[in-house]
Amino acid sequence: MRVSIRNLAALPLRGLALVIEYADTQGQLVGIVPIVGAAENSSSRFHVPFPFQRVATAWQEVPPGGSVALQGTSDGILTPGYPSKATITFAIMQAADGPIQEFASRGWHLDPTPRVIPFVPVFPRERAHPPIALLVRVRINAFGQVTAVVAADNSDPRLIGILEEKMRDDLRFNPGLYDGQPVPSEVLALFRIHAERSLDFPNDTRPSSPVVVIDLFPDPRNLGKLEVAYGGLFSGATVE
């Protein structure tokens, strides 16, 4: 996700963090994206109150009237529509030689974001014949721990049980936020278990609500393991 920001203030801009909600033409939420950027000389006082993937590129101070591109990330979300409207629900900015300013809509929120992405064992051959898609609800507590993985369709409950065991043990999240405070949350996720050397899921359809896509691939470097791809993160990744 990439946005262009123009500085309309009277002072150069040193740091900026935004939470942007995207909606479709019907007003239905498509996704929420945190975006962060900072100049190399931004002070330690510029503290972003939410976790973000470290993809932001340091830029020089943005002079009055100048523009800068900010880079954000999404979690590989499938949506029922396409974004046509963007609303900034939270913003924090630091101007040169000026105070840090914060603006927030009441009830601004962020979905949980991945923090530790595990490797998981290959599913038993007698139970799993990839490609397989499992639509589940992942429940996450205010500490970022997975507390339950519950089928959201008629997926095989035995496979859901295996998946839940590994996700509860090894997958860690930065918890969801409401008004900047950690809260229990839930993510609707489509786990796709791929066959070897295949990315084909011909029966994928556009969902009726936003769905996070989490892909599991046979890992040629670790026999007996599946590599997990969650948005732009892969097994072994940790977001601080």
C-alpha cells in the first residue's frame, strides 16, 4: 500500500503515522492499513502507538508544499469490493521545531497484525490431500495469543483441530486495538494448503466480507514442514 502525502503546514515535516480505513462504493469496510514514515532526524519523542511492519523508508524533512510517498502493508486480504473511499481515523505528526500533534476519531481501531510467523508440520497424508482451503475464525486475546480456531464453513473438523493446535502454540499477533488499547479480537482467515509446486486454487471466489489469506507451502529446505505466508511476512519472521 502506497500513499502520497503533501505537507500543507508552515514547518517542515519530520514524522507521520496514519491509520487509514478503506471502504467500497456501498460504504462496506474493505481494510484498515497503518502507514508510517519518518525523516532520519525525527526525534525519539515521535512514538507510534501501534505496531507496524518495518517497510517505511526514511526520508528527508518534507518542506512546506513538498510531497513524500509513504509505504504501508496489508495482510493479503480478499474483499467483497474494491476501495473507493479512504478515511484517516488516526494521525500523529512531528514538525520541525514544533510539538508532536495527535488526531484521532473516537473508537479508532486496528485489526491484529502478525508478530511471529511459525513453520508448521505437514498435515498427515491420510487426512489431507492438498490443495485444501479452510475458512476459519481465529480468536486472539488482548495479549496477542491465539485462543481458538473455529470453522467458519463446513471444513473438515479434524484438519481444523490440527491447525488450531499449531496456531495456538506458535502463531503470535500484535493484538487488536480500540482507541489505542489492546482488546480481544477475531480474524476471518482463509488458510490455503498448497500442493507441491502448485499455486492453483481454481475455486477461489470473492468473499462476502474481508478475509485474511494465509498460505501454507511445502518447504523444500525443511522436509516435513510447511512454510507460512501471511501477507508480506513468511515463516521465521518476527515483527517488533
